Amino acid sequence: MQDEEGPPPLLLGRFAQLVRARDLEYIVRERDGRRELFIELPKALEEDGGATATGASCIFDETLTVRGEPCLVPGLSQPVE
């Protein structure tokens, strides 16, 4: 899934849960020669404008891709049974 503009993004997908986007935080750090991405996803509540958080048991929906490849993992992009 590469086009003439370069390689696909490292991580691309939609959240499966409603989050407070203005409070979303992330950090990339290096540990043991590897880069790690940490994302804090504060869930949206009813008092955040009337939206009710979904009952999704995963963070992303099935659109999640890593380096252009589909990434279907229970708890990450598929519901946990």
C-alpha cells in the first residue's frame, strides 16, 4: 500500500471508543534501541457534550494498519471475547 508520496504511515486507524481529543497525549521514547509509542486516550463521558462512550472492548476498529498492513489483534483492533 505504498504510493508515489512515500511509505505508508507507521500507524493509521480509527478509534473504536469515543475519546476527548483535546486531552489526548502521546510520547515516543527510545528504550533498548527501540522506539516505543505511548498514547493516553481519555474516554469521553456524558458530561463531555452529551456523547456516551461506546462499549467497545478494543482501542481501534478494524481499519487499523501498521506500516500499511492490516493489524487485527484482540484488544487492540478486534473485540475481546
